[in-house]
Amino acid sequence: MFYTVLRYTLGPLLWVIWRPRVEGLHYVPDQGAAILASNHLSFSDSFFLPLVIRKRPITFIAKEEYFTGTGLKGRLSRAFFTGVGAIPVDRTGGDAANLALLTGLRVLKEGRLFGIYPEGTRSPDGRLYRGKTGVARLSLQTGAPVIPVAMLNTGRLQPIGRRLPKIGRVRIRIGPPLDFARFKGLVGDRTVERAVTDEVMDALRELSGQDYVDEYAAKVKDREA
């Protein structure tokens, strides 16, 4: 219910101000489980993607801090992520990745759309980084197709550290679904999971035009901190 209210209140405002241009929307199925795997350039990715997918809600994993903030910003963040169906996960614990995967499995087994950022964190410099294999495990365990989604300019409109996006046209490109049925029964095979993940990242690279770095973005951030 809140998702519908949010769509018809905040949604029109986002469309008027940032005029999102979406290519390939027809690749998102009208029904059934599917994984939307997106590159991650900006905090605003989590605002624009759920609101431009008008067919049906997307469930994302969101870090717990988005639900526990204080003040006006904290209340707005909590209201938004709750409204779009995001599920909080405590990323400080060692089992955060497993909790995220279990949540994704539940969502997909219910026949819903699950959104994931395979890089695991926002790109520190606008390049596309090595994907984590969670997206592969979800697809192989559920049989759900992976739909690659490229956020094209959100990093320029809202770079890391900026509170609100600059005014400008948001551009999103969605690619054809990737079917990994040929690997059925090979969940847990690290070579297969890496191959599936790399295929997803290659599709994202082609859609986004980003330079690819064969290194985890989190390690780059840790090194630069």
C-alpha cells in the first residue's frame, strides 16, 4: 500500500525534476521471479530504479543505517526505503552476506523482483568493479533470469558526499535477460559461479560503457581510506 502511495506522490516529482529516460523497460517481465542486477554509481540509484520500474515493485537489500537515522533526513530515508519495500541488513556482522542471500532467495521464491548491486558498494570513481558471486548463487538456486541494468549518469548528478542529486536528466538502460539454465545443479561450484558473475558484469560493462576494473570496489575504498 505504502509503495503505491509513494509511487503516486514522490514518483511524479522525480519525473518532473529529473525526467528519467529509460531504455529497455520491456525486458522487465510482467510476472515471475527475476533478478535486476545494476551497477552502482550513486545513492540515488536506489531511488530512481524502483520508481521507474512501473510494472511492479522491486525488493532491494539496504544497509541498516538507512532505517535508523535521526532528524528529518533520517525520517525521510526510513520512509522511502520502507515504502519501496527495501529490507534492512546489518552489514557490520560477519553473516551480512548470508542474510542478504537468504532474503533474496525468499523474495525470488515468492515470484517477485529482487534488485542487487553485484559490486557490493558504490563505485569510488565511476568505473565498473569486479562483481561478487551472490548474484550467481541466487540465479542458480532459483532459476531466475538476471536482467542487467545500467545507471548511466547518476554518479555525475549525485557523486559520493552530495546530499541531493543535481538537476539533470537521469538515464537508465536495461538489457535483455541472461538465462543461466545451462548451469542448473552447479550451485556451489566456484568456477561456475565466477563465470556467471563475470557474464553479468560484462553485460553491465557493455550497457554502461564503463571501464572495467578486475578488483573489488570495497578493497579499493579500504586502501584509499
